[in-house]
Amino acid sequence: MKKRSNASIQPADIRQTYFKHEGALIAAGQLYYLIALGLLLASLSGIFIRQWHGVLSWPDTFWVAGVFIILAGLYALVGYGFRRLAPWSRYGAGALAMLCLSSVIINPSVQHPLVLSVALIRMFALPIGIVITLYAAYLTLFAKGTMILSSEYRQVIRDTPEVQYTFSKLFLAVGIALVSVQSVKVLMIFTGKLG
């Protein structure tokens, strides 16, 4: 029996084969947007509440807020890449996964600012942040993710405009709840209740 050549495979068939994985990647992008928003709001709130309930000095408050604002920017950037199915997003996903893993295993007793900054991310990473980040890295770094983030697949998407991915309300509600828990953990760093 002869195999079909790639040229004879219809774009709709390819899209159907990869649609669930594509949807998961786009959903991860949406979660990354929510994570970025949560981290940004928690950091700005931490600066704002510093004058009433903060336990950190002003320089430490700005340093902690800066670490999480930069992390929020990275999540927003990679989330944008996921939503656009941009090939470069796989590198961002891998970098964020390595950063979250490093924050869990790094020794925070070393007094170097970079080491302490990465160790601080542990408050966000455990447990939910690292699970979401590693799952997103899995989506991009293995075979199906490689296909979805390729220029060939972008052409398949252009050839099948009738196929659209939509988010369920349950997905958005669960995503908002998970990100809210992580954001509250970050905010608690500023008040001394955590960390």
C-alpha cells in the first residue's frame, strides 16, 4: 500500500489532526496573559500597600516588585507568541520553564542579587505556576508543537479560516481562580505573611 504524499493531504485534515494541540497552545497563551496580569496587579498593589501594611523597606519593595513585573512582562510576551502561534514562542516557553525550575532548586542562601531574584520567583512557581509553565513548554517543544509553530501550519490555518478556537467559560473561570491564588501569594510577600 502506497503512502499518501504530503501534497495530497488536505489542509482540513491536517488542521483536524492538530486542532486539539493547537487549542491547548492558544489556551496556554490565554493563561499566560492572566498570569501576567495577576503578577502585575500583585506587584503594583504591593507597592501601594507598602505604606500601610508593608514589612519590606522601600528598596526591597521596589526590588521584589521589579522581579515580578519583569516576570509578568515575560509571561505576556510568550503568551502573545502562543496566541499568534509564533515559532519563537517555543524558546520563551523553554526559558520560562527553566526559570521556574531554577527558582525551585536554587539555594537562596547565596547572597547574589540574581540568585535571590530567581529564588524569589519560587513564591509564584509553587505549585501552580510551575505546572502551567512546564505544561506550556511541553506543548511547544515536542513534535506536535513543532508542527503547529511552523510556517507550513500557518499556511494550513490560512487555508482553513472557517475553523476557529473558542474558550469555554469554565476554562476562563478556572484559569482566573488559579492565577488569583498565585497573585495573592505574591502580594503576601509584601505584607510579610509569606516568604
